[in-house]
Amino acid sequence: MQKIADKIIMKKGLLLIAIFPLLANSQNIKTIHLETAGTLNILISEDEKNSVTTLNLSGRVNGDDINYIREMCGGSQFEGFTEGKLSHIDMEDVIIVQGGSYKCGGYTFYTNSLEIGESMFAYLEKLKTIKLPTITKVIRSSAFEKCTRLESIDILDNIFSIEHYAFYQCLSLEKVHIGKGLNEIGQWCFSSCPKLKYFEVSEDNPFCTSVDGILFSKDGKTLLYYPNLRANTYEIPSEVVLAASSFAGCTNLERIEIPEGTTEVNGYVFYECTGLKYIKLPNSLRLIWSIAFYGCSSLSSITLPKKVHTIYDAFCECKNLEEIICLNTTPPRADIFHGVNTIDAKVYVPTGSAEVYSKAEGWRNFLNIIEKDFETDNPVILKNSIQIQSISGGISLTNIQDANLIYIFNTSGQLIKHIIPKENNIELNLPKGIYIINIKLNTNNSISKKIVIS
């Protein structure tokens, strides 16, 4: 029995000995110090570079070294993939200097001192973590664009600027920490990052702050970036301005309310928010810039307030937009509705203005322009396609799945009846007259509408 036990122990020992090299190969950690920039390819040979998974780097690094690191990370679709497995990089003690070059997207780039250069790590699909050089000052445009496995990033205290597209379409990015030095951030930096949960900002940063994980300017007056995995319903705080591309690519967002006092919606703000179903625009709104709601493919209805005079091509590729309610008797300037079904979609306009809409640029492409008296006539579509319509002997309410309570008042303010809806569509019998319909929604908001039953 003892001999059998000894054999088992021996076999286990041999098995462990066999496993350890496999573990070492799967986690090949390399620590390198570069006294001379441009020599990484000497210190890590061609034979070894494809097996390194973690690189701890220090010393002086130039463009040639960056190009070698890109190859160690598996390359990209543009320059050709390699067998490299590098996924974790520590560059805290690195000094990036001028000299040499690296390639990305078919272009050649050159390093500048103390900068994470343009497209320096872009399209590296195997890169999961990176510690930036402590003395970095700037992150240039598209520096980490489409690093699809990058999980988090620490914007160090010395970094004062992040240029546009720096972390665009980092599909695995969950957390961003911003140090105290950042005072400039470009458009699209953190757009289309579907797993982004929150921003964490140093209390000493004078430029920006995090409010419930959302990135705002320090004074709280400008919303800079909204993480995709925050709440899917959001009511923008009063007097807050939306930076361009602040919600771009937020596919999780379903409902948004823009506060009264807002006069413009910037371009690209809700670009490709494909889950967005409901938008409340304020009565103060006057202008919607180009591409503001481009590709919002779940949006079926939109109400343009009375003061809106220009929308440019704001709703291109809103493929499921079924109706547009325009409260302005003068057609807002609208260049094009490319991608909108102008044959079947309905445009509701104030009584007496259908003809002018049918001749206006952009609007004349719609075949169904319907006049409505918005004070008394129905149907009017509100709150994610809720319909309130007068019928013979009463009213019809449809698509009321978001309603908690329905109140009906006469013009003297007397409550006629209240209903707790149990179905999505109901009909109520009412005598002839004028009524105020008030619907309490499960979002703690409410809508009211005057209706005439004749």
C-alpha cells in the first residue's frame, strides 16, 4: 500500500511540475528598463515577443518602441494581426520621448514628449489594462479608440487634456477615474462605450465633477458625458446644458426629459441612442442642431414645441418615427429626413398650416400632413405614444401602460371620475362637454390635456 501511495504522490508531483510551465507560459510577465529609446526590440527578441502577456516597462520610450508594443499586443486589422498576446501594460515609470514612429490605420505617427500620441494604442483588441506614464500631460485624439477589451482607465493628475475620440467605442470600459489636473475634454471621448458604469473624479479637480456617476462641469451647469449603464430614464436637471455627444451611443437610454429654459439641443447629443423611445422637449426650445437624434431607431413619436424654428437634419435614420407633432404654424427649417418613412409617417400641424408645410423644404416629402386644433382636437400623442381621442359618447385612451391613475375634471376643476387602469387601452363614456384629462405616470410625472366631446 505504501508503494502505491508513493507512486500516486510521485505522479502528482510530476503533474504539478508539468503544469507550472504551462502556467508560466500563460502568464508570461516581462520587466524591462530602457536606457536608450528605440531598443525594446533588442531586449525582447522576435522569438519572445509573441508570448509576453504582461509588460512592466520603465525608461525612455519612442515611436519605434510603441510600434513594437503594438505588435506584442496582437496588432490591428489595418497593419495585420500578429500572434502577440500582450494584454497588460504598466508604463508608470516610462518617459515618452520624440523619435521613431508607429503605424495605425494605414498612417504613420511620431511621438512627442510627455504625450500619449494620436492613435497610439488604437484598435488593440487584446489590451485589457494599462497604467499610463505618471508624467503624461496629454492624451491625443483616438489614442485608445476601439480598444474593445480595455476595462478601466486612470486619468492621472498630471494629464490636463484628453482630445476627441480618445476612448471611443471601448466596448468593455466600465470605469473612468479622472485626476485633479484635467481641464479639457474633447467630443466623443467616451461615446459608444456600452459597459461604462460611472465616472470617478478627484475632489480637487477644478474643471469637472461626478454626480451619481455622471460627468458634469465643475459648476454643474454642463452635462459632459452620461454613462450608458446609468438609469435608462433620466430627467436632465434644470438649467443644465448638454455638451455635444454627451449621450451619444447610450443604447440603454429609453426616456429623456430636457428641462424648461433650454433653447438649443446641440448636434450629436443623442446620436445612435437606439433604445430611446420618448423625448420630452421643453416649450422654450428654439433650435435642434444637425444629427442631434440621428439613428434613434426606437423613437416613434416626437412633439416639436411652438417656438422651434429650425431642426436641420436632426432626425435622420429614425427609421421607426411614425408621427411628428409640430405646434408651430410656420414650418421649422428642416433640411432632410433621410431614413424616415415619409410615405407612412404622419405630421400633425396646427389648423390652417397644412398647405405651407406641404410646400416647405423637408416637410413636403411627407405624404400625410394632417391639421389639428391642439387646444380641443384629438388625437394628440403624448408620453411614449399615449393617445387621447374623443369618440362618440366619450373618450378613448390607448397605449396607457405607463399610467398609474387617470383623473377627469370639468372646466370648473371638479373631479368627475378617476380610474386605475388595468389594461393598455380603455374607453370611457362621458356626456357632451369640455374636460381636462390628467394622467399620472409611473415615472412620477403627469400629463394633462383638454378634450371636447361633441
